[in-house]
Amino acid sequence: MVRLSDDERAMLDGRDGAAVARAMDLLVRYAEALGAEGFVYTNNVAGVPGSSPQWVKDYYAADGGDYRAVFSRFDLDSDDVVDVPVIQGFACHLQGGMDPDQWREMGMSEAANANFRSDEAEVAAHGVQVLKTCTPYLAGNVPVMGEHCAWMESSAVVFANSVIGARTNCEGRESTSAAMLAKRIPNWGFHRPEGRRGHHSIRVDVPVDSIFEWGMLGYYTGWAVEDAIPVLEGRVAAPSLIKHKHFGAAAASSGGVEMYHMVGITPEAPTAEAAFGGARRGERFAYGAAERRRVYERLNSIGDSRDVDYVMLGCPHASIDQIAEIAALLEGRRVHENSALWVFTSRAVKATAMASGHVARIEAAGARVMTDTCSAISQAVPPGTRVAAFDSAKQAHYLPAMMGIEGWFGTTAECVDAACTGTWAGRLA
């Protein structure tokens, strides 16, 4: 039985309106399914409230076929359609389906763009911050250590838990939309101290320095521990924010990792003993030269032709220093006539990149800087794409399977070279 506070009971009974009551009803059912005994308060929610492609709205045509209908019937699993109030806490919208300015280049229709803009206007009118990114921590939403959050997006969740020390499970759109209204989320999993203890250990025996190497280590980590919490020791030293970003995204893709500890690096792992929290250690893995090569071969096992039609960078969304690096790598060069280079980032980071001159330099080389989405979320690639290249292990894992194309994984420099030559020349050093 889920225990409710007096305030939570009042919300469930309708004190704060029908929408909040429906949100609490969904959250109570969710908590019961999880076996949670109660809730934690949250004032930091990241989701995609009410947003949907037109076909979802068409499904709810009898209910009005609009944002209100989708939020009520789909997000809150309500039996009726209710008015959705302005969100009274802090909530942000994650990535969407298209670039707001370059939607034609992505192959989107006028109708799809009109629906996109309509949903965004509704989101803003309901008090949700329009960040439109999978890296909200790079665009203004940075929780503090120990803060209870309710976030969607696997790569953002693993970063929040591991690097920041915030507390969130990997939520869905229903639970996040409900949490935006009720400011509650079930108290289970990563919200509880015992749910954050390490399970398995990984000894890193080879140096890990570049983003490329951190992505491969992350991919191995998820491959080895699946959805458990790994504790890494050995030859890992002071990774930057961006290296954490690529490590966590890869681990979340290959195995469903939602939290990791790095001894002496992440905030809840000053020692291995602290990381395991007194729990019994599980399996012991080692990442050495042989494992490194196996990961590289696996990530490149879906590449055959070396004629590259498309290079995608910015997964998870590129930071300002990554965009600056791409601009420098393109200096004095031009994207090959038979290829395309799309760089994805958030609106906030793109604004900074434009002010810094990076976007102009990238566009002068024939590439594009896009926001709000990525090729996996939008399922959009340049026309005729058969072979793509990525510097993200996460994207190399997902996009070829989703789009039925070949893919190559390598460094950012190798990807830029492929875009400018039309040929993949990457290899493992």
C-alpha cells in the first residue's frame, strides 16, 4: 500500500483541480506497480509533455484531437479530458522531432512543421521551459547533488545520477508529465541510498583519454554489466564533462546503465568501499587491449562500403567546445559533394556558437548546425544515405539499425575527414 501525506491525499481528492488529481492517480498506480511505499518531492522535471506527431492527435480526434486531449488521455492516462493548468514548478521540454528552421532540409512536411510549432506554443504557454535538448545540463538545467528529479532521456539520467549526484530514475513521458503537475515521483530505485550502491567492478587496464576512447569504454561497460551499477577503477583520470557525456550515453545504450561510479572521480565514490556502500561486490571485469579491440570491431561491424554519404555529429547534443573543435577541423575545407555533415546541438548552445563565429565557419564549409533533435529522434537523414559515420558510440549503436544503413564509428577528426573526402579512412590505433 502506498502511503500518502495529507497534501498528496488532498491532491488526489481534487483540491488542486482535475488535472492534478489525474496526475496523482497515475502516480499512485505507478508506485503500486513498482512496490514503492511513498513519494519524494521533486521540483525538477524533464520530459515531453503533451507533444506528439499528428497521428497521435488524430487517434484522439473524438476528444478534440489537440494538445489538451493528448496530455489528458495519453500522458495522464485519464478516462476524460481535463484542462491542463500552468505548471507551478520547474519543468523543461527535452528534444523534439525537427529543427525549427531547417525542417525542410530534414525532409519534414509543412503540416508536420505546423504541428511542431503548435505544440511548442502550448508547451511554453503551460510554463514549461523550451530547452529542446537531450543535454539539459548544458542548456540551463543543472540540479544539485542529492536533488530528487524526474527525468526522461537515458543519457541525461546517467549523467545526472553519476556526475552530478542528483537522484532520478529513467522516467517515461507519462510519469514526467504527471510529476510536472503533482511535484511527486515514486520513492524507489535511484532515489534511495541503497539503490545507488555499486554492483560490479571494472578494472581499466589501458589509458582512456580522448572522447573516442571514453565512448568505447562506456560501450564496453554497458555490454559487461547490462543494467547494473558499475564501479570503475584503474587507468581513468579526471574525465571532462564531455567525456562523461559520451561514456554515460554509450553505457546507457549498450546495456541500460543509469548510474556508474568512478573511484576518486564521481561524487559518491571517494573510495571503492564508499561506492559499494557495504554491499557485496558482484562480478569483476577488466577492460584491456583485447576488450578495447572487440568493442571497436563491434561498433564497426555494420560498415562495409567506405563511401560515406552522411556524417552525424552531436550525440548527445554537442557542447560549445565540441562545436568549436568541429569548426577548427573544417577550417579551409569543404564537405564533399557526395556527402553531408549535420551537427546537432541545443538552441542555447547554438546561440553561443553563432555569437562565437563557429556556426558561420561550419556553414561556410557546407555543413549544417541543427537544433532540437537528432537523426535518431527524427529518423531523418539526407536523401540517398546508405553509409553514415559517427563519433558517438550511442548513435553508431542505434541509427544504422533504425534506418537500415551502414555505419562507421571513429574520432571526430576521422568523421570530419570522411565528410570532406566522402571516404571512410578510420582505424584503431
